[in-house]
Amino acid sequence: QVQLVESGGGLVQAGGALILSCAASARTFSTYAMGWFRQAPGKERDFVASISGSGDNTYYSDSVKDRFTISRVYAKNTVYLQMNSLKPEDTAVYYCAAAKGWSPKLQDVHYWGQGTQVTVSS
């Protein structure tokens, strides 16, 4: 079973930046496509960003395009989400996810992290 441990959430003012980290326990980290989802209070869990196992392909939801950047560091078995120009609407619990095969919106997620709270104030 792959364990995903997230960190980096917190409170930030609108227009600020935050970096989320997700450390994976998998020995074969490079074989997993990785991604981030988020869930705001009273709303469904939505896709945010994904990155292929090789790191060559990334995809973002329209709401975060040009503001967020997903990346991975293989030596650390870690995926990151750099969030810039944050808006109050970005407030949500952010979840790290892993899949055995990559697709733009990271369909068929196999493993989930515990979630980390991101709150953007004005």
C-alpha cells in the first residue's frame, strides 16, 4: 500500500503564495502519475493538477491554470504544488493522489493522501 503524506497547508492572504508537498512511500515512485485535488466545504472533490510518471506531461484545471505549478522530485519521492496569486475561492482541503496510469485529469486514482487545509483570506 502506497502512503501519501502531505504538508505545507496553512493560512495565506489573497494574492499570496503557498507550496504544498506530498511525500510518497512507494519504491517505484516514477511509475505513478501524481496529482492534486481539492474539496471546499459543501462541494465535491475537484481535480486541480496532474503530472505524468516521467514528469514530461502536466495538466491543470481552468480555475488554476497559469497560477499553480505541479512538479516532482524523484530523489525525494515527493510531488509539489506551487500556488501563486491565491484567491479566496482556492480555500479548500487539498488532497495528494497517485494513479498507476496517467491521464490529464488523473482518472482512476489508486491512492489518496490525508488532505491538508489551505485557507485564503482577503
